[in-house]
Amino acid sequence: MKSKIKNWITDIIGIIAGSMIMAFGISMFLLPNKLSSGGFAGISTIVYYLFKVPMGTTNLLLNIPLFMVAWYKIGKKFFVKSIIGTIGLSFFMDFFDRFNSLTGDRFLSCIYGGIIVGLGMAIIFKFNSSTGGTDLISNIAKEYNSNLRLSEVVVIIDIIVVGLNILVFKEIEIGLYSAITIYLIGKIIDILFEGIDFTKLIYIVSDKNEQIAKSIGDEIRRGTTGLYGKGMYTNKEKLILICAAARRDVVKVKTAAKKIDPQAFIVISNSREVFGMGFKK
């Protein structure tokens, strides 16, 4: 019980730290230069300049309808963590907005803003959370269509938001710099997760394969395949579970396996492409 409470407190601290880093990058670099990181943050930037509404407040209001839907569609633990991440991001965006920006150079802002926001987002992903927006939309969409490619949903939304930024501010440079920012955010996440942009193949060796496979299927909606192997040291045959998972699902799969069998042997590798249900056709 104490271990669970300790882990929960660690997760909350990590999520808050990640949201604070994200907010710093947005408020100190992107927002003052009208740049967008995509998603709800991009919409909040538009509202900020058109109606003088604090960015964090707009971000929070936009996410309320999403969370009302998400309550019925995603795991309760992920739901609670996402609320913490969203509130934290919204609060810190308005907090840092009180200070002067660090630079008025758009090129520097898109570079440093993208790096810092990507760092914060990676930390939040690591603790199996989100800050609402496109990440939450993609998770809800996945519940309605398991074959939907989440990356495509995020890209489409980001393109629409950046397009709106260009239309509202009437500056093509804003769109060009924002595209660099969004690209850097993704790359920083990839680097911090060791190339996690590619699909991950997770190999699990355990004496509790059936329970682990059921947990991964029921809770994460990911399929597993069992292949028989032989431990050359022990000279015993064992079933090896193989699971292909997207970036955001890797931590969930590891957690599910370790929760059932703390002694499970897990190997994670990159896979360039995966074809089939839930991935490329």
C-alpha cells in the first residue's frame, strides 16, 4: 500500500514538473511571438490575442468538454493524471505570462520553445499522463476506432490549428516557424524516449503470460502473440509474449506486465514499420 502511494505521489510530482516546463516554453518563447505548438495551445494563442483572455484559462475551458467524454472512454487512472496535467499546464501558462519574454526573435523562440515544450511533454508522457488537447482527442478517437492511426489525428489537428494562426494573424512566417516548433517537439520526445517515434516491439518472458496478455488486451487494447522459446541456461521451454505498441502505450504495457509479475523479463526494441490491425494497412 505504501509503495502504491509513493508511486502515485512520484507520478503527480513528475506530471506537475512536466507541465511547468511545457508552460515555461509556451509562455516565455512561443506566446509572445504568436507561435503555435499545435492543438489547444494554438487555439488559446489566437483567443489570447483576439480577446485578451489568459491562455491558461482558454486551454482549461476547451478541455472541459473533452474530459466529460473521456470519463467514459479512457482508464480512470489516466483520466485523473490527465486532469492534473491539464490544470497544471493551464495554471503555469498564466503564471509565466506575467513575466517578460526571453527573446523577441521568432527563429530563436521556435527553436528553444520547441525544445523546452518537447522536454516537458516527454516527462508527462513518461508518467502516463497528458495535458488534454490533441493527445486526449486521439485517445478518445482510438476508443471509437481501434484501427485509427493516432499520429494522423494529431497531425491533421495541428495542420488545421497552424492554418488558423496564419489566417488570424495574416503572417505566413508564423505558420512556417510554428511548423518548425511542432517538428522539434516531436523530435525531442523521440530523442528522450530513444527513438520511440517508431513502433516498439515489446518482448515479455514471464510465468504469468496469460494474465499479462489479458491485462494488455483489456486495459490497453493491444494484442499480444505468444511464441515458444527455450532458455538455454535453464534448459526450460517458455512462452514469449510479443506486443507491438505505439509510443504512448509503451509505459502502459511495461506497467501492466510488472504489476502482474515484478520478475518479468522485458525487452523493448524499435520497429521501423508495422502492418496490420491498429497499424498500417
